[in-house]
Amino acid sequence: MTNINQNFAIEISDLKKIYNYKKPNAFEALKGINLNIPKKSIFGLLGPNGAGKSTLINIIAGLVLKTKGNVKVWGNDIDINERNAKLAIGVVPQELILDPFFTPRETLEYQSGYYGVPKSENCVAEILETVGLTDKADAYARSLSGGMRRRLMIGKAMVHRPPILILDEPTAGVDVALRQSLWKEVKKLNEAGVTIILTTHYLEEAEAMCDSLAIVNKGKIVAEGQTSVMLNKLDKKELIILLENDNADKIKLKGINITIMNKNLLKISFKPSEINEGEIIEKIYNSGAKIKTINSKEPDLEELFLELTNDI
Ligand code: ADP
Ligand code: MG
């Protein structure tokens, strides 16, 4: 018999989560999620804090009980085949939880034991290599940098060789340089065949990492699709221009939307697909105005929500 869904790593239908169910403080964190995540993808769950991202991935990982709906992990229904569903997933939680007195090698050996991987078959050395910690294999975890700890957490999630790796806010509170090296590591794992699911509230991270996205807001998926297609819909940018003199009201540019904010302050909204910043600035110069400062503003997550929810 052919399985029509064999291309999906995760299949979710009508998933609901009510915390404190039937109690006075009941709270509906997931309000009916339908989602299929293709195998081998890097899939992002993007949304603000409190949207329900962690709740969703913790249900997938078997760490939080659902209230209603169906979830399949690598073809295994979590209600029917809980063990196989759990074995198909490695989770890197948002918080860094490591025993400071264990070395990376010990941490991975202990975790392998936890998953019942026989010592002869464990691939601790290989995982240390994959996450770039061979040099630090025998150093205490407490002496590792933040980035190394994060990589060790990834290694820990991989000891049972799951086909799916879930990262909850992998770079929250991580500095920019480290963020990029982490993105590289995760992409390498994906190239080696691992399906990656990550949650983030950074638009930039979703853009850099994910081939597809689901945008989660208040327990619902408000938009979903290929990252590039979704970001292209946001063909919108703004320039805030401070002028040397108070003649903002005199500036008229054909075909460009100008808002006069003050006698020396302009806001220009434009579509980058139609005109670039350089051309706009040139037009302003040519109109005789002198520019003191220019600030450009990219759309933020808030605008992305508004734009995509109005649109769909
Ligand atoms: P995100 O990961 O997108 O920030 P969460 O899934 O952590 O969101 O939380 C979604 C909502 O559910 C939030 O309003 C949060 O306060 C609530 N919530 C999360 N965990 C619990 C819990 N254990 N008990 C009650 N409410 C919770
Ligand atoms: Mg979270």
C-alpha cells in the first residue's frame, strides 16, 4: 500500500491545546493548527513571544500533552506509536541545560545511554566532529563558551540519529557573529539529510535559514508558504529623511509617496521592486533640497503579520 504522505516529516491536523483544561484559568494556546512539514526542509515557525510556538513543538516532541487533534511524526501517530514518534525527533530546548561537571564526551555518552544506544554503536566521536567540539571533548562543560554549549546541546539532541531536529529559538540572546556560525552548522546538518524545524521571533533568522515558513500568532497559523514568496509580498520600504532646511512641503516627486512629518522631516514609502533608494535620493537632490540624515526602515514582524493577514 502506498502512503500518500510519505513526503512529510510532520503531519498535524486540527491540533488544539488548552492549558489548565476545564479549570477557571484555562487558556487556549493552540486554536486548531493544520500543518504539514516536508521531509528534508528547514522549516520555520515564526511568531512573537506567546504565539504558541514552543507549545506546538513540545507537543510534537512528546513533552506537552495535546488537548485535541492528530499529530504524526515521521509517519507515526503520537497517540498510537509514541515511542517511534519520539525516536524520530531530537529537540534542542531554548534554555541551555548542561551538567557543568560533565565533559562534552561524557554528556554525549550519557545521553546515548539514555536512548539505549549500545556503547559499541554510539557515534560520540562523530557527533563531536559534526558539532565542532572534538578539541573540547574532554573539557568541563562549564569552561565552554556560549556558542560551544549551544553546539553541545545540538549534539545531545542528535545521539539517537533522529531524522528530525527541532530547535526552539536557537539564537535567542546569542550575539550576531555566533548566530551566523550556528546557522551554518544547522544548514550543514540539513545538507546531510536532517529535517530541521526551528522557532524564531526574528524575521532575519527566518529569512536566512528557512525554505518554508508558518507564521504563528495567538495560537493560529496566519500565513504559510515558501520564505521567498512570503517575503516578496512585503515589497515595501520606508525612508525617513531629515532636511537641512525647512522646505519639506515644497518637495514633490513624481510617482513617489511622500508624507510630510514636520517642516524638515519627510517619510517616503516605496516598493524596492520599482525604484531603489539611490534613485529616490537623487531625485530629492535634484529637487533642490539638502539632506541632513537618512534612515531606512525595513518592515518588521508586526508589519509582516498585518500585511500577510490582510492579504490572505
Ligand atoms: P511562544 O513559544 O510562541 O513564545 P508558548 O507556546 O511558550 O509561546 O506560549 C503560548 C501561550 O501559552 C502563552 O500565552 C503562555 O503564557 C501560555 N503557556 C505556555 N505554557 C503554559 C503552561 N504550562 N501553563 C499555562 N499557560 C502556558
Ligand atoms: Mg517559545
